[in-house]
Amino acid sequence: MGKIADWVEERVHYRELVHSQFTGYMVPANLNVWYSMGSVLLMLIGIQFATGILLLTHYIPQTSHAFNSVMDLSEKIPFGWLIRRIHAIAANLFVLVLMLHMLSVLIMGSYKKPRELQWISGVVLFGLGLFACLSGYLLPWSQLSYWATTVATNSAGSVPIIGDDMVRWLRGGDRVDQTTLGRFYALHVSVLPPLFTFIVAAHLFLMRRVGISAPPGIPKEQVKKVPFFPHFVLEDMRASYFFLAVLFVGVFFVPQISFPPDAMEPADPLFTPPHIKPEWYFLANYQLLKVVPNEFLGIGLQGLGGALLLLLPFLDRGQERRPLKRPLFLAVVVASLAGFIGLTVWGHLS
């Protein structure tokens, strides 16, 4: 093995690369568990890509065969049920961890100069992740996926002047049908994965070029540093194993989180179930549209919130990062989080 390693080293010089990227790469010693959320997200992305490829080997993107192909995968293909459950529940877990990651960055002020581009790429990844979940939601062609997609695409119709055109563009026609399924399938398997990979690579590149921000409270020159490997890698592994355990519990003990009864029935465009709701990460948006009397106003408020989130580093230009030293900003974050949780619970119970 030593001779093989020396042979590869002579041709690739991998030891220098390992040293510069792992053992010689120094990070703040006081990093906490919140800094491991990025590694957890990378693990979940890998799980999604691997299980998605396996699902593609049996899925048929046609309205007449999509549901049956998914059911055959779950009931007849060895371990097909396991792959489908992992893919569906890991998608929910990915959104949850991504929200936790963004929340920790907000509270610790890690989006501030010189990490503006890193924050922007993270917000773009958040939007792409939600769109990937939405596009994949339609593919099983079940009652739940069909009507949830119908409701989601209908929301674009509230935009003045171009609303109806936007709905037709999203669906490929006046209603959700084969054209819609084909578009969402192409987006989900051909467009979003490479785009997502590119943005993730850019995000990691920016992180390595600018460096990891230490938790606020200690002057930069006094921050003690340790090698990325093995110190921080072990912390990342600990967090990753914890969320793998959460995924294990979801897959084997509470799969109904992602597979309610309506998800087990084929789509019927002639029958609208009375209790169709979007996934939990869209429930707050869904409930806000019901609360606000004007649907366009509700869409506008959500768009404004997204724009403010994207431009946050340019709006909050102060140097202070400690949350308790920014009481107004902390109050806005807490109020926004409480509003999101409240609307989500309200949407679930209503």
C-alpha cells in the first residue's frame, strides 16, 4: 500500500492537496454544532442524488403509467419501498436543516462583509431546494401530488396582467396534465440537479476563499485555530450521524409524514379531495394567502420577504455580530420565526 501511495503521489501530488485542504486548513477552535449544518446538508444532497437515480430506473413519466410505476417500485421491486421512503423523507429533512443553517447564520451575523456573496448563494440554494421539492412532488401522480400542484400553480394567477400567462407557462397549458408532468420531470431530473451542484460548488468555493466566520464575541486576532481534520471533521460526523438517526426514525417508524392516504391514490382530475394541503414547508405561505384578503397582496408580501432576505447583507451593514447587541434585528428574527411557526401550525390545523 505504501508503494502504491508513493506511486500515486509522484504523479498526482495528492499529499500536498490533502494537507492544504484538510490537515493544514485551520478553522476557529470555538465552532459550535450549528457550523456542522452545512456538512449535514451535503450528506443529505448526496442521499437525494443517489436515491433519485435509483428511482429513475423504474419511474415512467407518463400520466397513464406514473402512479403504477411508483406503486410497483414500492411493492414489487426489492427494497424499492426503502429507496422511495428515504428520498421523500430526506427531502423534508433537507429543508428543515437548510432552515436551521440559515437561521444560525442570521443570528450569528455571518452574512456580513466580506461574506455577502456566500449568503446570496445560500438564499439561491434555498429557493432551488424548495422548487426541487415542488417539482418532485408532482411526479408520483397521486391525488395529493396532483391537487397540491394545482393549488400551487394557481397562486401565480393572482399576479396582475401576466398571472394567467404565468399559470399556463408553469403547467404548459390550462390545466395540470401530461405536459405539466413532462415539464416538472425535466426540471427535477435534468435542470435542477446540475444547477444545484454548480451553486453548491460556488458556495463552498466562497467559504474556503473567505474562510469560516468564528462565533461572535471574541476578537478576530484572539481566536484560537485548529486543523480542519480531524477536529472539525469529527464534529461534522457527529451532527451527520444524529440526522441520519432522525432519518432512520422517519423512514421506519413514521413514514406517514410523507405518505398520507391521499398519496396512495392515483390522481383523479374530476374529484377534488376536501383536505388537500401542501407540504409543511409551504404551509405558512399557503395560510398567509388565506389570511390576507387579496391574494396578490399575499404573494407580494412573500416576494418582498424573499427580496429582503436576499439583500440582507447590503441592508444590515453594521460590524456588530453579537445577537444581544442587535436587539432590534434579533426581535425581527424572533418575530418572523414565530410568525412562520404560527402560520404553519394554523395551516396544519385549519
